[in-house]
Amino acid sequence: MIMTIAPRVLMVAYHFPPLAGSSGIQRTLRFVQQLPDCGWEPIVLGASPRAFEQVSQDLAGELDESLVVERALALDSARHLSVGGRYPGALAVPDRWVSWWPHAVLKGLAMIRRYRPAAIWSTYPIATAHMIGHTLSRLSGVPWIADFRDPMAQDDYPTDPAVRRSFERIERAALSRARAAVFTTRGAASIYRERYPAHAGKVALIENGFDEESFAGLGPQPDNAPHPFTLLHSGAVYPSERDPSQFFDALGALDRSGQITPATLRVRFRAAVHDGLIEGIAERAGVAAYIEMASPLPYREALTEMLGADALLVLQAANCNQQIPAKVYEYLRAQRPILGLTDPAGDTGDLLARSGVRWIAPLDDAQAIARMLPAFVAAARKGDAGVPDAAHVAAHSRRARTSALADLLASMR
């Protein structure tokens, strides 16, 4: 009998266990778990755990013991290279983990010599990962896929001109060198086809999704104690991209008009990261009594909380119209009522609408939110708010996404 050996793919990823505090970790983790079922053997080149602001062994136990994971030295310039809280700007271009680049290239070349991968895959949003992928491909000749997920250089992002220029250089190099540039939304893919018309054929779409296995055996935990109707936002709240200011202004207006009280409505922010920012905005809007800040939970416990939530809250500003928070796919799978505060014309709004979510208002329109929120809460209390369409949601499984990645890898051989 002739034994066939599965081709290998070297996966360069900063977001990988034991990193904690980012839903972005799920994309790489599930690809790594599921690619063997699609005929590919992943090997992982990650960053040393000391580079992570938060660590957790929550997901590390899901990795197969046979998986090859090498970790290259990486430092966080803000924490490890600062003096008196300050550090040279050059140590944060393109990001605070640029020190990962030289060490990862050395380790990656050793992995390529030893394991002979058929492809290299690197993933944003840590831009240094694409620098590593580009360098390894150029030095080894191994074909490379650049997994951008979201747009990199934008008109107003990054705000630092030097960092924005570095992002532009990295994405130009990636579109030139890589065999494929992958994005997670239709809008982002369209932007890059227009931005780099000579390489438009390289642009591919592989959306995020949910992992059905992670939901196995889970169900809502009954809470029979009296409590206010609770809107749950699970995950990070960014100062610009998910700014809750207008939402809080709407809460304030509804409070003053007597349509809501802290006894009837609560907004829980689970693992928001920027807790102080949210609390400050709530204080200024006079709605602190409505806001609950909650600590991170292990992944499956966080999913259980979604399954039992009165309703789920999406925050996504119009400046991210070409992006979809990865958490939204888990929201859809949770089959709970969803309030989408996002631009209906953006990719997030489009996904929600196509999934049967009808409660969508712009995040920057306090009046529209104030008009919608009481009706949404009343409908959800009666069980009339609706939940995402199960048939549509099923198409967003992580296994379907992994199969698409395997097909893309096979096309490069």
C-alpha cells in the first residue's frame, strides 16, 4: 500500500492560543483544527506568549497534541521597550510587535527546511505577520497566501502617517508577491480589486463564521431571578469603530422621557477591553445606572451566555462598513433576538438583514436608536422580535470556510 502524505501549510499567526481577549483567534484556530479533514497538515509559527497582554489556557486544550507549533521571540514595544511609558515611534512600525519579524523569519526558514510546506499563510490584523509571510516566501520560493481579513490602509487609519505608509507598503508588497489575498467581506474584497486592478484576480473571499462543535452540548442557563431586560454585547468595544456615545445618548433621552428605567433595562458589556472608556461615556450621558461591565469568560461559557441572553447587541460604526465583527457569526448561531446598531448599507448591516434580522439602526443616529429600542425590547419580551433564519445561518459554519481555504491552497500547487 502506498501511503500518501498530506501537503503542509505553514501558518503565521499572532492571534493563536494562549492569547486571550480577542475573538480574532477563532479564525486561525478553527482552520488549524479542520484543515486535516480537508487533506492539509497545518504547522504554526506564532509569537512568544510574553508578547500577549492577556493569556489563557482556555483554548489551548483544543489543540491536537501532534500539532507542530513554533513560537518566535516577540516583544510588545509599549510594555517591554518603553522607558517612563514612552518608546521610539520606530519600534511601533508597522505595529508594536515588529520585533517578532526577524526572529520569526529565522525560525520560519528552519521550519521550511525541516517540514517542506507546500504553502505559507499569514494573517492580519497584526501587520508584522504579513511582513513575515512575505519575507519567508521571497527567501524560500514557497507560495504565499496573505489573509488580510479586513482592509489595512484606509483614508483615516492608521492615524499615524508613518504607520499608514508602512501599511501601504505591506499591502502593495502582498498583492504583488502573494498568490492570493483573502478578505472576509464583500466590501473589503471589492476595495482591493479596485485599489490594485493589476492583481484583482488574486483577491478572494473567505468570510468568518461560527464553529458548530463549540456549541455542542451547550444551552441557555435558566435564570429565574427577577432581572431587567438585558442587552448583551460580548467582546471588545473600540473607541472609534464601536463608539457607544450615540447609543448612550439615546438611553439618556429614553430615561428622561420615562420610557425606560434601570429596573427595566440593562446593557451588559462582556470583555469590552476598554471598560474605562465605556464607563466615562456612560457617566457623561447620565446612563451609568444602565451599564454593567463584566469580566471575560472562558470561550464556551461566553457562548452559553449568548444562548441565554434576552437579546444580543451589535455595535459597528460606518467607518467599518467593509468589516464584520467575527462575533456576529456566533450571535447568529445563538438564535437570540439581535439589535444591530450599524449602518444598514455596510457589510455588517447587510449580513444581519440577509439573516432575517430586522432591527437595525445607524450607530451614529441617537434619534433612530431611541425610536427603535423601546419597540425592540417590547417585541423581544413578547417573543415577537424574531431570531436569525436558521437555514441562512447554517451556511456560515467554520467548516465551510475551511473547505474554501483548502480549495484555495490546492489551486496553488
